[in-house]
Amino acid sequence: MEQMNLISPEIMAEISNGNSSKLPDNTRKMLQILASLNIPKELLASLLEIAEFSLHHVRYLAGPLVIYRSPWSDTIPQWLKFACIQDRLELIFTEYEQNQVGVSSTATEVLTYMMPATYEAPLHRDYADLYLWVGNEVLTKYDKLPKGCKSFYEFIGDGDTSNASNNRIIHFNQVKNEFNYLSRSIRRSIVKHAAQEGWGKRHVNTKSNLDSTQSTPTPQPSSNSTVQISLF
């Protein structure tokens, strides 16, 4: 693949070195840089597989974006879709460093899933709060707030900082249950679809008891990088 030319032989050697207990920090940073350049997630997942990451992590990175089934799905901006993959890789590396395999997806993926639903009908109060929280987290992180707005809450409140009710700030403990339910459902769906696409045929690190040992077909390029599904 042409994309492989972007990866130096030295980096490939480090990735392929199965004798190392942990992937070097500089190699992980290089992979994150590649993710920020919108390198296909399938290539990044293949590199994790070569480096003997857990099967779950390989599938989580390789799997499709999960979005709410809606005719409004094409309103999701491209930068947000790219950010989903960057944040997946960031979360995977955090879990990898801690010798863990997590169960939740990222705030970015929750925002991406929920966005089309907001155009169809008003959300239940609890999920409206969740949308505000993930929106603020993601737009602040990626510097996507309109000029002059310091938070997503301020943007939703039309920038009127004089009225506290227009800028009600949501804290994570207020939306923790909704976030956990939705983010875990999204991650399960991602991993399930990746397994169905054939990811995981190679025998990779099986330290985590969450890894599947099932033999699966050879992965084929997916014609659709998103899956529309209703989780509510």
C-alpha cells in the first residue's frame, strides 16, 4: 500500500519487534501523528495487530463509525469523523499503557452518534444534557467553537453570558449513567462489526480475558466506514 511509504523502516522495525514488552513512546506518538493525517484506520489497526495489541483493541480501531440511523447522518462534519479515529487511538494507547481493555468509547464518538438524532426531534432532558456535555468536551478539545465563544454552553445560549439559565453548565457526574450506557453500546457495536468483517484472524496478544479466540475470515476492505444503528 502506498500509505506504508509514510512509515519509516525504523518505525516498522519497532512495531514488528515482538520481544519488546511495550511499544516505545516515540512509536506511539508517530502512529498518533499518522492518525491526525487521516491515514486509513484499517492501516493503523493492521500496525497494532503486528505489534501484538489485544484483539479487542485491533477490532475497536478497525471497526466502523457507529451513528444514529437517520436521514440526517450526512450532516456530521468530516473533521468530527476523523477526530473519532484519533481519539480511539488515544484511548487505546491509554488502556495499553495501563494493561487494560476498556469497555467505553470516547466522548467524540458519542457526539458523532447523537448528532443526527438532534435534528429529528427534541431529546429527552437527560440525553440533551449528555449532548451538551460531549459537545463542550469535543468542540473545546478540537478548537471548533465559534470565535468569541468560550464553551459549547455559551454557544447554545446564543452567547448571552448575562443570563445564567442560558449557559447552564453540565458536569460529568450529571450525565455519567447516560454516557456509560451509550459509550459502551457504541464500543460493543464497533467491535462486533469489526469481527464480522474478519478482523482478528491473526493470533494476537490474548492477555485480556475480553479477547476472542474465535477464528475469523481474512479481513476485506470495507465499502462503508460507518454503520447506522439505533441504540436508544
